[in-house]
Amino acid sequence: MKEFRDSYAVSNPKNIGELKTALVNRLIYSIGKDPIDTHERDWFFALAHVVRDQITLRWMESMRQYYLSDAKRVYYLSMEFLIGRTLDHALLNTGGYEAFRLALEDMGMSLENIGGQEEEAALGNGGLGRLAACFLDSLASLRMPGFGYGIRYDYGIFSQRIEDGWQVEHPDNWLRYGNPWEFARPEVLYRVQFYGRLVETKDANGQRRYQWLDTQDVMAMAYDLPIPGYGEGTVNNLRLWAAKATRDFELRYFNEGNYIKAVEQKTSSENLSKVLYPDDTTQMGRELRLKQEYFFVSASLQDILVHFGTEHRDLAELPDEVAIQLNDTHPAIAIAELMRILLDQHGLAWDQAFGITVRIFAYTNHTLLPEALETWPVRLFERLLPRHLQIIYDINQKFLDEVGRRFPGDGGLIRRVSLIDEDNGRRIRMSHLAIVGSHKVNGVAKLHSELMQSTIFRDFARLFPDRFINITNGVTPRRWLHQANPGLAGLITEALGDSAWVSDLERLRGLVPLAEDAEFRRRFRAAKFDNKARLAGLLKQRLGLALDPLSLFDVQIKRIHEYKRQLLNLLHVVTRYNRIKDQPTAAWIPRTVILGGKAAPGYRMAKLVIKLANDIARVVDRDPALKGRLKLAFVPDYNVSRAMELIPAVDLSEQISTAGTEASGTSNMKMTMNGALTIGTLDGANIEIAEQVGRDNLFIFGLTAGELAELRRRGYQPWDYYHANSELRRALDMIASGYFSPEEPDRFKPLVDSLLMGGDQWAVLADYAAYVAAQEAVDRLYGDEEAWARKAVLNVAGSGWFSSDRSIREYAGSIWNIQPQAGPGG
């Protein structure tokens, strides 16, 4: 291998001249373009191929090292991997950023402009997928043998445009120009079965066995994306599956002239990996969603077992070599699929197969909302995956028999923990399957894990007290500080004396004394201002927005959902608008409120919130009485790239979900890491942020989860808050009466009715007064720039705990039992 590495180094450029030559060669021989007639996109593809070349050898060496050391591996199964753009991240992780920047400048080009040509990988929707991407980065940076498995979606969830204030969804065709980072593996194909019938037989020992016959089959083809860790070390793999037809077309139909029928099967098969999250408001959409989940799970398990079988023959050793993490319930069908493989293909006895399965799987829960826990109709399973339904029934029967023995006569317990919900149309509870079929179940923040065990999974926590643990989420500092905020990152490196903090974020604690250093605070403020000015320039260019970088940037960027309470934010904007109008001569702190996020296409109320935000923004923007002291902006098509532009510019981080509803959050961590102060409820990871940075250094408001439960127990009456608070009443009346929508006065009545007539499920009105009071405290502090900067520095200094490196170390030690490996050449 050393000889190969040395010979390869000839084509692995080390200096500016060699880089320029490599870029031109790639442009000519890989992209097929003449350097005198090119587009910036051509240069991006040439650059991406050169960078990929540099990563690939380390990637192969990493895989070889795992093989030679027979390292236990973890496989992270997720429907989403929101990896964002790869170029800058790969260059910074591998240390090549500055050299490539200089090489391109020598050629009259800008690395920033070239990198901007990269299409963002549309492989996820929100926090779930971004967490998975952060975890892959940390696994590689920590030299852990960890691999991702997911789906290579042709189209992302959607590209969001705002037309007349409304969200309009457009296809997100991110693969239109190809993906230079991936390696197609047409030789890695696995057959995935659907529908069909079961035939029962008996083996030589008289044990029942089943054959799954007359199925409709789809082929899963692999695409590999190398995931480089930070420094000169490990490169791991993300394997994505694309659906391919078993045959290109039916020749009989073609010969008959029925060309549409000839390719019908191919088209139907390949729809499986066309789009992320098909519309599940239709029967067809729900069926496609379940097929997607099984498709990638089946292919992944087949692949995992092929890798295991190259060195091992005894399936009893499988848990010693393989750990599988289920990222939420989407891949939970993997439990039944592994049982099917062990029982039907390898002939294992039930108890042995189930023992192996439980030792391999672990499940991460991401929601406390009962309505968000995934369930599937038994009838759909019976038709689509008949053998899996049978296995789930058997798992359930054996589990309930054991529960009955431990708690005789407790029919209520049996009904609550059953894998089959008999009370709501006979549905399979995928979270229950994940819990019963795993050896560990983790929440993703301290409060979330506690509530998970005391509410939605209370019975399971009693049955399996050692199975439930907490591992608080984290985010990778490589992307979210080192890459996203080079100004602040450079200041931190200078202050701490080196860049070791990039891979050991707890070193940021060394900034604590500098919170009292006036010169450091000045430079810290200057870095923040530069980020705000840059963001203002970008939004001016793209949206025509005129934002004042001297104003307080108040930002809420996340999926639009009622429990995340963007509506509470907008009520404060209206209240602030009214106050400024009523007291125009008062010394108001100028504020720019920025919202961003997507609403699910079928989520009417969330889409109405987006429209309300844009209608309020229109009124505020046109009112000369405000004199620039208030601005509201909705930034469309929020994604990883937008987040990297927005987060470094944030002064105030809005984390205002109803207490007890947000599992963790990660935007709160990213903004804290970049020097924003949080305004938030005691929900999700906000509690741990307060512990790490000091509660005096953020703005906590609102009812706790316990207080809210007590309020509801007593009988929550939203009308009482409406009548008791004149500012709240005025804001709601303005929205309901059409002040912000004069052309359609009743447009936002459903939003107001959901609060006053619908019981205010998310306690918006109950927390309004406390929220407004917290915003007043924000104004007072922001008026003292030294005091604000001191607290902002302390937020950065206390953010080390929220590195995904820490999260991965906890998973590795508490669940997976995997160890760091020597890096390439080690």
C-alpha cells in the first residue's frame, strides 16, 4: 500500500502550480470542457473531482484499516441525511481550503463563487437529517467505524418559494447536473420484495418455515459518498440506495406496440427513490412512504450481512461485530426484516434470532408528541409485507405473554404496550416495535428523556428500566463554527493560541476570562457586525430587503409547526409595532425579526402562519412611522446553506416551543456556538444550554412542562388571557379583523380561532405576557453593548458540551461498544 500511496502522490497536487494543473486537467479530461469556454459550474465540477481524488485514497485506506483490525462497526439507518454542500466542508476538514483558494485566485476565479455553484444535497428535511449529517462528521473525525445508510432521493422535499406571501412548493431537482461526490456501484444490487403470498413448510427438525413467493421486486443499487473526518485521518462512507427496475421493460408489450405498458413496471419501481417524503394525505402516498422505509432497510441489512459474511460465518457473533442505530421509527421495520432473514434464510430458532436482533439494534426517539409517533394500518402491512406482519404478531404475542406473567390481570397495561393499537383501526405502533426489539432507547435531551419515560413510554420504562438512557444531541463545530463563521473562528484560534478547539470544543472554556477583556469584546462585536452586514448584503441582493446591521437581529429558523410557536413570535412583532406607533418618540432599540422554515405541503395552519408573517412584514415595511425601528423578514427556502449564512449573524436566538414538546433542538446549539443569546422556554436542550452557559446569560420565560400540565389539569381557559391583557387582545383582534389582510379580512381567523375557540393547544396565550416581558429585558441588555458582548462571549465559551463529538463518544460507550481506530497509514 505504501508503494501505491507514494506513486499516487505524483497526481495528488501539493502546491499551487500542481493544483492549477490538476484543475485544468480535470476540466478537460473529466468534464470535457475547453478552459477558454467554460461556466463557473464547469470549474466547480473540476474542482470537486480534484478534491474527491484527494479524499478517495484515504477513504480506501480507512476501509482497509477497519477490515484488517476486524473492528466492530456501527450502521446509522436514517431516512434523512441533510449533508448540505460538500466542497467547502471537505476542503476545511482536509486542510486544503487556503491552497485551493489561492490557486483559483491565480486563475482569476473566486472559491466562494465556484463553491456557490454546488447544488445542495436534498437528502433531508430538518433537524433529524441534519443531526444524522453531524453524527457522520463526528464519527469520521473521531476515527470511529461508523457508516450511514439512506435513500438517494432524486428530488428533495421541495424548493420553497414565496408567491404573494404564500408558500409555493416546487420540485427540488438537486441531481439535474449530477453529483460529483458520489460513486455509483452498479455491481452492488440487492433484490427487495413487496406484496406476494406466504407458503408454510417444515424443515428437517419439524420447525415451521416460510417462503415469500410471487412478490413484486425492486432492485436497490448503491451510491457511495465519502465522508472525510477533520485532519489527516479517517474517511467514512454514506451509502445511499436508488431504486431500479428488475427489468428495463416488458419486451412482449413493446413488440405489441404498447410502449407505455412496456416501461410501466420500470417507472413504478423507480418511483421508490424519486422524492423525499411523498404526500401522506393519500392512500397512494402512504403506501409509497412505507415502501420507501422497507426498501432502504432491506437493502441495508442485506449489505451489512454481506460485509459480516466476508470474515465471519457464525451468526451468533453478529452483535459483537455490528451495531445498528435506528434514527427515529422510520427504519424500525429493520427489526422485523432482520428476524425474517435470520429465521427464513438462515434457519435460526426464534429465541436465538430475537436475542441477536435485540443486541444489535438501538432506537433514538425524537418526539414527545403522541400524534407524531409513526403507526401503520395492519391491512396495509398485510398486503405489502405479509411476512413482516406475521413476525410482528409473533414478537407481540411473546412480549405480551411475558408482560402478562409479570403483571397478571392488568389488561390496561397489555392494551397500552401492545405493538398493535386495537383502539384506532388496528395499527402497528412502530415506536413500540423499536423499543421491544432494541437493547437501548435514548432520548436526545435531559428533559426529553425524562418526559419520554414519564409520559409516552411510561409503561415501557417500568418494563425495561435499564433500556432507557439520555444522550443529548450535538452539532459539529467543523461546519457550524469553523466553516460557517471564519471571522469568529479565526478570533477564537488567535485567542486560544491554536486551532485544537475545532476537534475539542470544550477548549472554548478558555474564552471565559476574555469575556472581561474589553479589547476582545470589541473584536468579538466587530466579527458579529461583519456577519450581519454580509447577511444584509445577501438578502438585499436576493430579496430586495434593506436590513440595518446595527439593529438587533432576532431570528427564528426552523420547521414551521404550531408547537414551535412562530405565531407567538408574530404576536410580539404586532405588539411591538403597536407600541412604536403609540409612542413614536420613545428610544426604541431597532430590531430586525427574521423567520425562515418550511411548512409541510398539507399542513394548512403552518402555511397560514407563513402567509401571516409575510402580510405583517408588508405592513411594517410600508409604515413610515416606524422609521426603520422594526423590520420583519421571511427568508424563503431555508436549508443548510441558508442556515450557514444566517446563524453567524444572529443576536437573539428564538427557541420558544411549548415546554415539553421539543425533543432537543439543534439550531439553539448552533446559534449559541456563534455568540447568540437565547430567548426560550425550559424545553428541549434549552435547559442544558442554561446549565452550560449560565442561566443569567440567556432569557428564560414561560410555563414549565410541569406547570403547563397543572394548568391543563385545572382547566386552561385561553379567553381569560385574552380578556386580561389589552395588548394581547389588540394584537389578536388586528389579525382576526383583517388589519394585515384588508383584501381578505377573514384570512387569518382560523389562526385566532385555534387559540380562542380551539383550546390553544400549544399555550401561546398563556406564555404571551412572559414572552413580551422577556423581550423587554432583551431590549434593555442590547442597549448596553458591553454587557451584551460579555454574555455573548460566555455563550460561545459554554457551548463546548454541544459538540456532536461528545454525543458520539456517549453513543459509542453506552450503546454501540465501538472504539476509535488507527487512521489511514496508522
